Amino acid sequence: MWAKEGVQSNAPESVQLSKLRVNHLEQTNGQVRETTLEEHDTAMRQFIDIVRDIDLQTVKHQHGERFLQACLDRGNSPATAHKKIKSLKRVFQLAIRRGQLETNPFRYIQRPKIPRQEIRVYSDDECHRLLRAARELQEIETEKKGPLEVLNGELLINLALCTGSRRGELLNLTWRDVDISTECVHVAPKQKTTSTWEWHIKDSERRTLPLTNELIRLLVKHQERQPEGRNPYILIPPARFERIQRRCSRGTWTAKDARCPINNFNDWFNCLRARAAIDKGTFHDLRRTCLSRWIENGLSEFDVMNLAGHSDFQTTHRFYLAVRRDLVSRARDATWHALGTRPSESTTTREADDHKQPAGQDLQHCVRRDLNPQPPVPKTDALSN
């Protein structure tokens, strides 16, 4: 408890919100990740800006509602407002545990519902175009900058599509993480050493993920091309590694920087996507593509949750699992069955022709039907009456 010297009291001491913010940062530092502490600090600063630097004991439920509305009025998305409310609720809950507060004013704040977003997955054809564009872009950049400066984009995208790993997980992979004998790669945190920097896994879940024969071939080929030296990272170009090491020695490189150790990564991927003639999409959509493919090909949702490193299945279901490609067709069949009718023979024949596999081609190398304009909806006898 915060009690004045020489005075014993069971009631928490009055203190301004600004002092609570500083005290929270001091006492919580080292207990949570640096990024989490930054989120708490940002939320507290903005909360003080809205309600003023009032006494902690006077903070009420109404102040939380006012802050939430101010976030939305300022243009924050429901997801962003949701995260800020969650941070403040945590700050006040820790204040209760430390004897600084009796009740949490954010306890009953209804966080805004996050609209379910459309899950973007890349089609097979888009994946092939991205890989082809990555090879072409790598050749162009190698001619301009030299091999020591260039990111192996083809290997990176293959790893993302095969393992479903996050960007930071892939860029922080080391050769020690690869086990050729079991055809697996291990996602593990890194400690600061003479050749590695501090890096933490989101949700703190170590995972073992599969590698394919093609990926192993690419990894071996990539390793053979690397110059001898102390760079243990698979995807960090040697020249970039040396620059990061100099920053580490000066103390200007942090765990936050390690989340994406490649400069201008989003610009690089947007350039790659444009070269592949793909209108929209992010690098993270490669992870969504992998997870959705796992579900499509028979893995249970629980298994996908574990492979993805999610502690909560709702995260997997809400943000990563796209609707199965055959769901619409099965729903149409169910509707026909419920109506007691079947599609006309001509419609059945036409749909069968549309789904024939081109001779001599693997389905994985065919352009998916959903890249083409949607055909008119066929009318059944029941619906046309």
C-alpha cells in the first residue's frame, strides 16, 4: 500500500494518474515484454489526456466509457480501441494487487466488438506467381547490390507457405533451428550472445513445424552459397547481419527491433506483390494461406491451433481459418435437397465440365476458379417458378 510515513491506514493513498503511470512502468518493467509495457504506457498517456490527471481514487466506470468513446471518435478501429481498454484494465488490476486501488473502474467496460474480417488467402496460382517474382527480384537486386545484401525471397515465401510461421519467426530462424534428419524446423526464442540478439516468440510458444523435401533442398542450396563467417541466421543477409551486430555493440539494438530485422520489409513485399500482378495482400496472408490449407487437407482445428502457436482457439478461428473451398457447394447441395429438387441435367453437365482437371496438370498448379469472374447463378426448377 501507499501510506504516508508514520501514518497507518488500510485505505489506498490518493495519487495522481501520472504518478500511477510512472510507478506501473517501474514495478512492471522486466515482468512483461517491452512491447506490452509500451502499450500500457501509451494507453495510460492517452487516458490521462482524455480525463485529465485526476486522483486515482476518483476514477470511475464513466471515465472508462468516455475514454472508449474518445478512441472511436478519433478514428481508432474497434480492434485498436479494444486493445487500449484491455491495457488499461490490466494496469488498474495490477494497482489493486499492489494495494493502490480497491476496485477496477474498467471491470465492467464493454470492449467494442471486432467485426469479423474477410480472411485473405492466396490462391495456388498467386503463390506460384509470388515465388516466380521473388526469384526474378532477387536476381535483379543481386546484380545491383551484390549477394551479401540481398534477401532470399523465394526461400522466405516457401518457408511461410510450408510452416505458417510469422514474419519475425522466419527472419529470426538460425541454422541450429533446422533439423534435416527429422525434416523439421524449431521456432524458439533467442538470447543475446556474441552472434545472436534477443528475440521473443509471440505467445511464448515454442513449436516444431514440418519441412518438405523441396524446402530442404532450397535450404541446403542457400547454405552452400553463404560465405564463411559468424552469421547464424538463415534469412538475414551477411551485410545486414554485420550492421545489426555493430548496433548491438553500441547498445542501440533492442528486442523490439528484432521483431523485423530487415529494413523496409513491407516495401519489399509490396514490390514483390506488384511484380506478381496481385492487387492486394500482405505477407501475413501467407500464414493464413498455410493454416487454411492445413484445415482443407484434413488437420483438425485443434492441431492447427497448436501448430500456429495460438493460446486461444478463438484467435485461430477468427483471424486465420478461411471458409473451406467446398463449403458453398455443399451448402448448395443441401438447399437442393431441402427443396426436394435437383439441378437440371444441363446445369449438372456444365458444372461437371467446369471442374474437370486439365490433362497432364496437377491440381496444385492450376489456376483456381475463384480468380475468374463469377458466372451467373444457375436457376433450378423450384426457384424459377
